[in-house]
Amino acid sequence: MRKTTFILNLMLLVFLVMSCKKSQPTKHISINQIQKEVTAKNILGNSDYLAISYGGYRKSSRDFQPTIRELKEDMKILHAMNIRILRTYNVQLAHTSNILKAIRELKNEDPNFEMYLMLGAWIDCLNAWTDRPVNHNVESAQNAEEIARAVALANEYPDIVKVIAVGNEAMVKWATSYFVQPNVILKWVSHLQSLKQTGKLPKDIWITSSDNFASWGGGDPQYHTEDLTKLIKAVDYVSIHTYPMHDTHYNPVFWGVFGDETELSSLKRIDIAMNRAKNYAISQYDSVASYIKSLSIQKPIHVGETGWASASNGYYGSKGSKATDEYKEAIFYGSMRQWTNQSNMSCFYFEAFDEPWKDAHNKGGSENFFGLFTVDGKAKYVLWDLVDQGVFDGLTRNGKPITKTYNGNKDALLLEVELPPTKSEFLNIN
């Protein structure tokens, strides 16, 4: 009898619990709720979230803004190769806001589509890019408007914008057209941090400035100022630029083949030179890390820019350091990805696609050829394996399928690859 009563009571209890659950209102889950919430802290330094610098410009002037359709084409291509974080450079033009619109449309179309932004706000000094004398000690009045636009976009797209970068190479003194003093960058970084504290920006967004390694204290003592120390403390992480390719001309201490290396095979000589280029980049990172440590500051460091052009009719081509071609570009890309992934750093590799506006007056200029893809959507040698794997099947750029440069003929590519110079050759070049 007791056993029967116990079973009846247990059945009654189960019935009541199930009835209560059924009476609760059903919760409707939107697409945005299905998509996972991530922060800058989650994705920076995470090799599952590869980063790249992106500009979708297809013509020789930024007067021709890419359409939403064109931007969505590019987003799909980059997503297919596991890129998840893009870096943009300014919000003066429609480009960045259109990228955000394109990403949101793709997210609404496919809950599994995932792409985030390191949104750049351009910073200038007084009279930058004008015919009037520049004043590097006074900032442009346009900076406030640029920061306001960046804040507005970050608040409109909090699911996509995860980082705001104040300025691009805005403190390095060789940027003679526009550089500012560190106190200007500090002012705007502090402003954005205060907006986070007061709830006027998402609290998890990270704030930085992306600049040449020297500007962050790596090497040259002229940058070791009190304002720089305050800035390092104020940012959420340090974003450094390192360009060994440029220093194959400006500081070629690591570039070329030396001594017995000249007896090695052609490809081995290139491998050795490119390995030194990678180590040169690492040394620049180390110089910043050492300086920050000397200040007793702990701060994450990520690579905000590095890259290697595939062509040049100037300093880095056949008449100069012989550094630029698709073969060397591929080696550098692979080695930088390997180093940064193993070191738990993000690397915003420069850049996704060639952009002919960068050096519109010189079609052969190196600035036009830093992309992993050509303007018409051909995958350079660095991406040939992905083409073979079918990663880009069904995807297009400008309506054209993704194919290989050189029609996939490696022998034809190698015919245009020049060997790094010997010491005596360098003396003749310079």
C-alpha cells in the first residue's frame, strides 16, 4: 500500500512540473541571438580569427566607392579563407560604413557568417594634405568629427566593431604630411576610454592606435616621451607596424646573400634572405616589447600591419633591392602567419586586395601591389593551394571566378623572381 501511494504521488509531482513548464511563454530567438557574442579580448591573438587589412577599392581613385554588392563579394572571399577580422583606416568616406552594412546583410542572410572590424579613425595635424605649412604640434579640427563618426558606427554596429584605432602611422616622424605628437593620440584614446566608462560606447570594445614600431618606443630614443608612456598605459593593446620589405632599401642590414650563401641554389638563397626578413620583423616587435617592459607596464602587443608587395618599378624592384615578387610575398606571408599564430598575436596582414589608387600616378609602384589578390580577383601565388582545394569555388570578384595568377604556371612565375643581391651588387645599386 505504501509503495502504491508513493508511486501515485511521484506521478502527480511529475505531472505538475510538466504542466508548469508548458504554461510558461515560449521565448523567440532571433538570428542575432543565435550568433555568438565575442569581444576583442576573445578574438585578438586567437588563430581561429585571422585578421587582414582591407580596402575594396577597384579603381585608381577613391571617388569610385565600392558598392554593397562588391563589398559582399569580397567579404565572402575573405570569409572562405578563414579571415574573421578586418582593419579599416578612416570613416571620412562611405567605405567603412558600407562595409558594416555589407557584413550585417550577410549575417542576416546566414547566421553562421562571422566578421568583425578594427575600425580606424584617421588623425591629422593642422594643414595636413594642403598647400599651407603643416603644424605638427597642433591637430586638425577635423579630428573631432572623425572620432564622432567612429563612435557613432561603433554604437550602431556593436556586434561587428570590436576595436577602434585612433590614427594610422600618425605619430611616426617620417609621415611628414600629417604626423601629430603623442599627446593628440592620447587625448582621443582617453576620450574613447571615458565613453566606455560612462556607457556611451560598448564596455568591451578595445581602443588602440596603430603605428610604426619606432613610434611605440622601439629603438629611437626621440620617441621615449612622457606622453608616449601615458598613451601606452591608456590603450587596451599596442598595435605595431613592421615592414622589412621597405627596409630592403632603407636599412638593408638583413637583406641579400652573404659569404658562402652565394654558392647555394637560387631558391635556397631566397629562403635564407626571407628568413632574415622575418627575424628582422621579430626584432622590431621585441624592441617595442622590451621598451614597454622597461616602463614596468604590461600590455598586449599585436601586429597592426605588415606586408610584402608582389611588384615594384622603384626601390624594391629590379633596379633596386630585388625584393618584390609573388614568390617572396608568399614566403613572407606564411612565415608571419606562423610566427604570430604561435605567439598568440593577431596579425592584420596588409592587405587583402591590390588597390590601384594607392599610387595612382605610378601604375608600377609597390603600394599598388600589396594584395593577396589582384584587382580583378586573381589569387596570387600565396593562395594557389586554396584555389586547388576549392576554397573559392562559386565565389567571384567583379563577377569573375577566382583563378590563379600566371595561369597557375609556377615555372612562368619563377622566371620573374630575382635573387636577393650580393654585397657587391648592393654597392652598385646604392
